Amino acid sequence: MKDFIRSITPNFLLEINRERKKKIVNQHLQAQKEKGNILTEEKITNDLKNCGISEGDTVLIHASMSRIGFLENGPTTFVNALLKLVGENGNILMPTSPNAKLQLDYIRENPVFDVLNSPSKLGVISEYFRTFPGIKRSLNATEPVCAFGKNADYLTEGHFGEITPYTSNSPFARITEFDGKILYIGVTLDNAGTNLHTLEDAVEFEYPVYYSDIFEVEIIDYKGEKHLAKTKVHNPEWSKKRKCDLLLPMFQEKGVYTESKIGSARTLVFDAKKMLNVMKDEYLANGVTMYHPNGKS
């Protein structure tokens, strides 16, 4: 439903609504601060531990800082807690898409992606993480992922040149090789369901979820060198048919995720490999997808 509403709303109205929501959120966070409801690094660390995160883990994060609450030092508090917890043998990943629109609209207006300078539009935490020292960002125009850790190079290097952002070489799929976890902190599959798309490249997918045209984009790498790459983008007509959160009962029944809390934010902790395997099994057996969450009738 959210994708449908976004698809029929003019971009200038979407931007006005974003600014309105941002103002309300900032007022709410300021009120929390004044009441002394301040979340420290120690508190976030303990909450992450309660989510099952530990040393050596590979974790992909989708997070809404406003839903977490007032962090003592903003996104620094959250990222530092995560870095110290997973340690030097772990990996932290965050999607850092520069796109806040439908992919088709975005790619028509932005045929250039600069890995160092194209900001993340996926929230304050992801944008802070993008600029963190030692980060590796994948060279993908529509769904770049930032990674930090022991295997950051491997997790991001296969993303360049892929015709879609969700192939087996993408960070979204490669985290399954490390028994990775996906944290949805204050968000759900409806507004952060990127990993659902890995199904579409893992099987012979029967629905035309990609737009018919293939786009050529310019990608500027870390050295400032320019490369041309071809990419597909999602078909808006199919994007509006997504019912992502209606898959949650199936994932819960199959033991794919647990539920916890970080700060004030409801947090879903997904097993990335189990998520992909369940999606493949249920699609092949019953036709279950985000477009048909109850399967084919």
C-alpha cells in the first residue's frame, strides 16, 4: 500500500510530507531529551546483545533513529555500540541508497552515481555510517551497500556491473554465506524489504517486476574514475502490488525471525540464509511472493 500511494503522489508533495514528518519527529526527540530519556552506548549495546548480536557476527542494518529514541551522541552512539559488539572478526552492512523515489523516476533523473559523494537517503544512521572511516561502499547506482569489517571487500565488490542489485553477487545475497542477520529496527518489510528481492534473482521468477528498458548509468569510483554500467529498475506497476508485511506470519511460522527491542524501537531479527531458503521453497511449492503473500490460488 505504501508503494502504491508513493507511486501516485507527485514528488513535490512527497518532499513536503517528508519535511513535515521530520519536524514532528525532531520535536518528539527533543521532548524525550528534556525528560531525561537519553539512550547511552551501554544501553544500545545491551539491547543489541538481547537481539542475539555477538562478536564475529555479520549484520545488515535497516534502522530508524527516530523510532529508537534520543541517542546520547546521535548516530555515533548506535554505530559505536555495534562496532564494539561485533568486533574485528565481524561485519556491519547498511544499505545506503541515494534514492528516495521510485527507482524508475530516480534513474531517469540521476544517471550518475558517485560512490564518495552520493548521500544515503535511508536515514540518519545510514548516512553517518556511509562517511565512517574505513567503510567500503559497493559500486551500484540504485542500491549501494556500505560495509565495515573483516570481509567488507568481498561483501561489496561483486555488486558492480550486475544487471540488477539483488543477484547472488550482491551484498544482500552474500551475507547468507556468513550466516548473516538482518535487523529491522523501527521499520518492517513494508518500508525496508530489500532482501525480499533476492528471491527474484535466485529463481526463474515469473512476474515482470522489472521495467522493460535497461538503463546505462555512470559510476564514479573511489579514485574518481568513471565507469559505465547497465541496470534494470523496478516496474512501478508491480511495485504498487507489494504486500511485504503480509509475509511476516509465514516467516514467523518458519522460525526465520525473532522479535526484540532496541531503545523504543520494535526490532525484527532475521536469519538471512533461512529467509532466502524459505522464500525459494515457498515460491516453488506454493507461488508465495511479496505480490502474492498467500500463494497462488
